[in-house]
Amino acid sequence: MTKITNVAIHVKLVGLTSNYVYFQGLATDNQNFNLSNNTIGEEIGYFLSTKELVCTYINLPGKNITMLDFSRIRCTWSSANQLQNNDITTCIWGGTHLLTSTVGYDFSGNANFTSSMLPSDTASNDKITVLNVAETKVTDIYFLLNNFENLRELFFGNSKDNFEFLSPITSTKLANFTIKWVQNSITNLTFTNCPMLKFIDFVGIKVLNISIDNCPLFESINAWNNTPILDINRTGSSKIRALNIGGNSFTSSIKDKLIDYCVNDGVLNGNLAIGKTPNPPTNATGLSILRSRGWTGTSLQ
């Protein structure tokens, strides 16, 4: 963090085992900290506090951070704050932070991070448009979409908890959706009435059926080597520009249907990778048309 203006930063050094305060006061360039009381050789944690800390962005991945008081931090860049791979269990929101222009947060890899640590006030929620909570304990996508109505990009999922999608995913702002490392099988994953949705990315999950319903800007799916995928259905006026879904359980007829989707959409210079084995597509006419339109990809080689 940089650009500290008109503030005095207070430092507190605390023993992480004994909770003993070894030092607290103002920091100076030649400050010497007296740690003579540390007779047990315990690890020392430090805390910074100030009335207002103005910074361009926050870039603190993998720093063993457990608590963040956003209420005293005001960021001046509209960038996603990098807070991944810590052990954050407490977040304080509001205050000065409501003046920030920051729009996104990356909490991925904070294994004990839960939904309760996200802001609950409307003013904070409305600002967040990018959120990465992959590999955290945040498992309820409906909570996220209902509370952060301006979300444009969402990264979601973990390798430990079960995830259920009992109703369609609906959002007025969501454009990019990535779901990662979910171990349980997901029977149906449906996106409906998402007017801004363009891209969905499946990383290491077992989804069986994907449906895109009334998502007019939708363009592409990336789900390479998601072997259990059985079917993809698309309704409405969306136009597919890329399907990267090799290594799947599609039958030849499903692959032929997907090729027809691409042909009927009339898009130029797209990319098609839906797998040639074990069930090759038989829609040779459709593939020929796509080649003539400049399409590339493993399915067209």
C-alpha cells in the first residue's frame, strides 16, 4: 500500500501466543523495538492503525493476515484488492472505505473465510463488481448474487464443501462466471435471464447438464476435460463464439446439435473444440460451413 497522506500510523507489536503487548506507539524511521520481554521466543504479530490510510491499491497475498479493518482504508484505484492465500477471519467494513473507488476483492485461498465476513451494508455492497471467493467457505451463490447486485465477475467454488444449485442462476449484471474445484456432481447448472452474461468457465468440476436461457449476450463456454458433461442447451438470441469442451461424455447427436447452434448463429472466426472421440460428430455440412466462416479449433482440424 502506498500514498499515505496526512496521517500518523500507530504500531502495536503483540505476542501471538501470550497476547503480550511488546510495543505500541508511533513509528519513526529509526524506531527501536524492545523485545527483551519475549522470554518464550514466541512469534510477534504487528498491527497498524491510523485515522485514515489512503492508498492506491491493496496487494497483500500470502501475508498471514487474519484481520482487516477496511473502515480506515480508502483506495484511489478501481482495482481488485489482492488478499488471497491469507487466513482472514475478520473484516470490518464501512467508514472511510465507503469513499473508496475500489470495485473488487480477491479473497481466494482464505480457507476460513465465510459469507459473514463480506460487507452487509448496501453502500459497500453496491460498489463491489468483482469478487473472488474460490477456495473459501463461501458456498451460497444465491446469497452473493442477491447481496451484490452489481457483480460483473464472480469466481466461486472450493474442493471441500458440497455445492447445490437448486434454482437457475439469475443476475442483471454478471458477465463472467468461473466455478472451480467443486468435487460433488452437479446435475443441472442453468443460467436464465442474465442479460450481460458472456462467458462461463468450469475448472475441475463435474457438471452434467448446462442450460443457457435468455442470455442474449452469451458467447462462450470453457470446460475442457469436464468428462461428465452430457448436454448443453441454449435458448434465446445468444450467439456462440467459442466452445472449448473437449474430453466429455457427449454423444454424436449432442455434438451435431452444438455445431448447428454455431452455424445458425452466423458468427465469423469463432472457435470450436468439442472433442472428436469417442463419439465423433457426423454433422460434416455444419463443420464445412464453420470452416468457410473462418472458425478454428480442434474440432475443425
